[in-house]
Amino acid sequence: MEGPLEWVASIGTIIAAALIALDIGRRVTGWGFVLFTLVSILWIYSGMVKDAMPIAAMNAVLLLINAWGVWRYLIRKEDS
């Protein structure tokens, strides 16, 4: 698992984690979750193509968690 797809997914994962860890606002955190969602899809595809089902399964769960983060930080109205 060392192709260009995995490199893009790895770098995207690092950037997404940094955006969330910076904690500089809901919008930035939300975009971190968007990026996490996109790279989760890449990891699922890569895991299925390369017969690495643990990676695919883990990222299927993370995809749901990240989608929840997108909803929570970008779509849902902030609680007053």
C-alpha cells in the first residue's frame, strides 16, 4: 500500500487532523471533518482494491463519525 492514492490519503489525513487540532473555530473544524470524510472514502477504496479489509472496515466506521462531524460543525445550527 504505497501508491499515489495512499500518499494522497495519508497527507489528507494529516492535514485534516491538524485542522481539527488547531481548534481555531467551528468552520475550520468542520472543513477538517470534510477532508477526513473524503480521505476515509479513499482509504475504503484503497483497502478494498488492495485486499486490506481491516483498513477498509476501520475507515467505513470513521466515515460515519466524520460525516457526523461535518453535520455538527458545518450544517447544524449552533446551540445558543
